[in-house]
Amino acid sequence: MTGILTKQIRAEDKIIFDSTDNYLGGCQMTNTSEWELTKDLNVSKFQIWYKWNAGEIKLPVKVFLNGEKFAEFDSTRSACDPYQQTWCNGDYQINKLFPKGKYTTEVADRRQCLKPNGTGTIRLYENGVAPVESKSTSTAPIEPTIITAARPSVCSCNQTVVIVTAAVTSVISAAIVAFLLRR
């Protein structure tokens, strides 16, 4: 394995935790990871490094905090190793406060990258926006919108902002052209 790719992370996302301290070597395989946070973190994106099957785009993930279920969701296949296309990140926009404590992450199959004599690869990111905590006690996963193509692709951009920006740019461009044509 050549390394974990993070190039599809949004510009405002910043890594705030890496369970394997940027480990870039060969992986053993696991379906369970144990890691600890020494302080509370506002997490926008949860990321796992995983060996995906062909055509697989979702990975069910369970996260436990001090032995209690904390979160359950489907991560989405994203950036892959350019030389080993089955090794890809699994991303999920979690937008949740992760309190200080001991965590366990579980996936169904033993295909998560395990640092030898260490733990599975988990990365947490923040984007500077405090997460909104839900008052609901439901642990039902939220289904992300999947864009299917020949190669899996995930847009982590705010599509509303993109559309509004395009519309404003179009109006301004039309106004400039009209002004120049009047001359």
C-alpha cells in the first residue's frame, strides 16, 4: 500500500485526528478499530481507509464511545490510491461533537487498514463550523445522496452555494456584456 489519500477533502476541512499518525506502510486487515480522544472534537467528516470490492460504494460503520453506541452510518467510497484502486477512503459528513473518551469502530468485513501492532485507520476532520446536535435518540443511519458514474465520485461541496454563485456570475456577466455593447 502506498498511502492514504486525502486530496478530495474540501479546502475548509482540516484533519484534527488520525488514529495511525499518518501511517503510510502496508496494511494488515481488521473489522474493529480502537482509538482514544484526549479532548472533545467538533467533527465535520469521519473517514476510514478500506479495501473496497469492485462496484462497492457504501460501507456500514458503527462507532461506540466507552462501550455505548455513539453513531451508525454508511460511509461513501471517495479518493482511492492511484496505484491500488481498491484502497479508498470511506467518507461520511457526520457533523457531530465527539467527546473525550475511548472509541471502537466496527465494519462488517475484515478489510479496514490495520497499522501493524496498532489500530485501524480512522481520520477525523473539522471545517470550523460547530456541529448541530440532534435531540433525537434515534440511531438510524442517514442515507447520503449517491452520484453514480463509471468511477465513484463524491462532491463534498455545498451545492446550494455553487448554484447561487453560478446564477450571480451569470447575471453579472450579462450586465457587463450589455454595458459594453451599448458603447
